[in-house]
Amino acid sequence: MPDRAAATAFVPGHVTGLFTVDRREAPAETGSRGAGLTLEAGVEVTCQPADRTTITLDGAPTSVESVSRVLDALGVEATVEVSTDLPIGRGFGLSGGMALGTALAANEAAGLAHTMNELVSVAHVADVEAGTGLGDVVAQARGGIVIRESPGAPPHGALDGIPGGGRVEYLALGELSTPDVLTEHPDVLTRAGTAALERLQERPTRSQFMQSARQFTADVGLATARVESILAAVEETGGVGSMAMLGETVFGFGTALSDAGYEPQVTRVDPAGARIE
């Protein structure tokens, strides 16, 4: 492999508001339908070709299955340095973000000349096979408020979006295991997700996204007592919040959480999607 400089990619965080579980024989066609929003807070991934692969997260050595699978698929050994201002395991799509960031940065650093769709597919398959995500990668590649109309990576998955963006507030309380939830509750998730997506597609607005996400949260029954308490407080002030899928995290547009007396973290919708920096 030629000696090349390091390359860095940024991938926005992604909050899923509603989704289905659509498993197919081929991992590239497996995924989810649903909707979510990408965030200006996200993941930065720097890759440099090396004799053997090492991965660090915020400076600490670690292992990330989705990242390792991406490098294996691309045939690259690299030092991978990941940094993020979002908490791990709280529903921000960080496994998918790390996979996609690695794909973009490794492709650039190693001079591989893959297209964006090819890299999105590699990262999506890695996230699916790791059991850590079904739709984050394709949304993170696009940016904005994303509607996933059909499952899978390009050219299989079809995407649309809701115009607009703006301020997003969130309270990240605790972790949920994505693999456990996807394995234990696929039918419940898919029934609720299908109904929520249909309501959103009938009226694709930011307001309806939040209403559909809130109804999905109620229908799937994954919200903890802490999450339910916050959602009730937000609704008492006339706002709408919902739960990030999948994490013990509450999010809302504008000042929905702060109006209810909380001190949330604040970011904005990222309109651009994943990119080389």
C-alpha cells in the first residue's frame, strides 16, 4: 500500500424517532423503514494506513466491530482515531457513524476511489452484521430530517426527507442494548413503525414527525419511567418530546425540554450529511 497521509471524515449523529425491522437474506437489503434526524453533534474519524489496525475512541484503545468489518471489506489496515461529543449507547447512531466515517476516511487515505454509494453500502452492511443498527448509516450519509421509505443500502433503500432543520434539545440518561431490542421485539416494532410511518408520509412535517415518534414510543413500550416522566412534563407545557431509538434519551425540537424546566444538551439538525473534512 502506498504511503499516504491521514484523512478525516465527519458523520452527524442520528436520532431515530420511529422504525420497522426489515430483515432480508442479503445484509445490503436488510434494514429498516422509518424516520429520524441527523445532528451537528457527531463523530469525527481519522484513518491512516498502517501495518496493523488499531482503534481508539476519544484517545482510549477500543474495539468496534462495525469499524473492523468496514476495514476488512475495504482490504485496509489502518490506525483509526474516533472522537465524538455524543454519549455512546444512548441512541445517537454512533456505531453506524463510526462505520461510515471509517469507510470515507479509509477510502480517502488509501486512495481506493470507491463511490459514495459503495462506501455507504459497506458501512451499512458492517452495522447490520454487527447487530448495532439497521438504518442509521443511510440517513447519516444524506443529512437533514430523513424518511427511510424502503430498507437497505444503495441502490436498494429509498430515501426522502422533511424540509427544514433547526434547534434540537436532548437529555441522554442511560443505555439500551440495540441488539437485544432488535432480537426480542421485531414484530411489535414493525407494527408500530409501519403505522407511525404511514401517518408521517400523509403529512411530512417536523410537527408530524414528532407526533408520530411520540406515538411510536407509546406503542412499543420501551420507555423507562424516567423517560415517561420527562415526556409527560414536556406535554404539560404544550410541547412534544420523544424517545431516541434506541437509548434512554429524550429529544425534541426548539425549546421543548428547556420549557419544561430541564437543562438539556443543545445541537441543531445537520443538513449536509457525512463528508470528508
